[in-house]
Amino acid sequence: MTDTSPVVSVSALSKRFGSVTAVDDATFQVRENTIYGLLGRNGAGKTTLMQLLTGQDFASSGTISVFGSSPVENADVLSKICFIKESQKYPDEFRAKHVFTSAPWFFRNWDGGFAAQLIDEFAVPLNRPMKKLSRGQLSAVGVIVGLASRAPLTFFDEPYLGLDAVARQLFYDRLLSDYAEHPRTVILSTHLIDEVSNLLEHVLVIDQGRIIIDAEAEDLRGSATTIAGTRSAVDAFTAGRELLHRESIGGLASATINGQLSALEQADAAAAGVELLPVSLQQLVVRTTSAAAHDFPATA
Ligand SMILES: Nc1ncnc2c1ncn2[C@@H]1O[C@H](COP(=O)(O)OP(=O)(O)OP(=O)(O)O)[C@@H](O)[C@H]1O
């Protein structure tokens, strides 16, 4: 594989469960040494997509290449992947310490010193049986394995469930600093978009199985604007533009439009008496996915 080869390459990928199409004709690539956000509503297809990419399920159609090969029953590819998910099962007799003593068997880049630091920081009770851990402690074990494994391709499927705000921040901080020293590819699925917004370099948004946004996070920030003011001023200003959302109450309205405004348009907005408000990544995803779900008209 050359430096420019994608880590993951997916083409026309679909996964159907009976009448449900969980992943619908997805085509995208994941590049090396980048933190990806896989974002989408409940049931959008995030977990299914991760299961397919990690060879834990078979595609109904389409192709998947991970490190240049199919991940299904491919020991070489799978040895480069770490998949952290909430539903992780552990052997009955396992205590927390057993997870960390067995991890180096699976992950060739495992850093025991880093794991010990994280175990201390997340206050994981090493001697306690896994079955007795609290939800947050269980999540902490997963997060530590995901970080200390330093796998070339690491998936975190909503790793924060059960973690309190302090522990989540610790996770984000350690991920970012360790990633800076040991670059690798990370795919993080989350609902807490605002929290991770600054962490993400590339964003994939999946909605009803379809990839509806595949863009650099930097390009997405500031790629939409909300215009607020009197209904007539907002409607006049947004006429003919691609609307992601519009709401009104009484004589006031607010509309979110796709695309950046030029300096001239910003001056026009000021002259028209409408206010321009930035749209966060989370708002953009909410607006885009709800617009897709409700088939909101693309133009006014
Ligand atoms: N084994 C299965 N059998 C039938 N339907 C399934 C199966 N697995 C997933 N689905 C359906 O496929 C769709 C996508 O599910 P998936 O778990 O991938 O979503 P998700 O984006 O991870 O959701 P969440 O954010 O709620 O975890 C859902 O409608 C789900 O009900």
C-alpha cells in the first residue's frame, strides 16, 4: 500500500436485514492518519457500517477494502483494527485487570505504560469482575483499550455511554494528545457532536443508511448560516437559496441556508435588517438529517 492509498475504500455498499436497508449504496474512502466522525441519528446505520468495515458482518452488495483487502476473516487486516463498542462481551471470569493483560496478545502496538496511566486517571478498579463494573467503568475499560492499543485503524462506537462529563473530556484530551504523537486513523461514532466537534478532521454523516455528507470538518464549519429577523425580510433574503430549515413564529422567522455568504451578501443582510448567526456542526447535522428525513424543499 502506498502512502496515498486510502485505509478504507467502500463502493456501492449495502446491507439489508429483511426489509430494512441499514446501509444503502454507500461509497466513500477513509484516509490515513485522520480522525473521522461518523455521525447520524438513531438507527441511521452507524453500527452496521462499522460491523461491515471490521469484518463482523457480510455485505448484501458492494465492496469493502480495508488496508487493501477484504476485512472478512482476514487475520492480517484485523490485526490492525481495534473496534470499541458498548456491547463488548468479556469471558465470565474476567476481572478488569484480565482485559489489560490480554490486550497485548491482540494489539501489536499496545503500550502498557500508557494503559497504566489511563487506568489510574479513569480510576478503573482492576480487581473487580467485569460483570460488577458500573456502566461508566465499563466504558472506561473500552476507551483505555482503544487508546492504548494504538491500532492503525481504531473504531469507537459511541464510547462515551456511561462516562460522566469529566471522564469524557479526559478521553477527548488523551485521544488528541496521543494521536498527535502517534498518528493513526480513528473513526468515532457519536451523538455528542458539539463535544467532539473540535476533534474531528473529517465528517461522514449517515442518514437512513445513505452517506449524505462526506466532507472536511473545516469546510463544514461555517458552511451554513442561519438568517433571523422579520418574516418578510428573512423570506426576501433567502429567496432562491437552498434552505436546510425554516421556522417562524408570529412575524419573525429564521432560516438556515447552505453555503457561505460573501462580504457583499453580508452587507446586504445588514442593510436588510436580518441577523446572521453561525451554525455549529451539530446544528448542521441536525438540520441536514431532519431535512433529509422530512424531504424539506431544497429551495424557497
Ligand atoms: N440484525 C439486525 N436485524 C434487523 N435489523 C437490524 C439489525 N441490525 C440493525 N438493524 C436495523 O438497521 C438500522 C441501522 O441500525 P444501526 O444499529 O446500524 O444504527 P445506528 O446508527 O448505530 O443507531 P444508534 O445510534 O441508535 O445506535 C436500524 O433500523 C436497525 O433497527
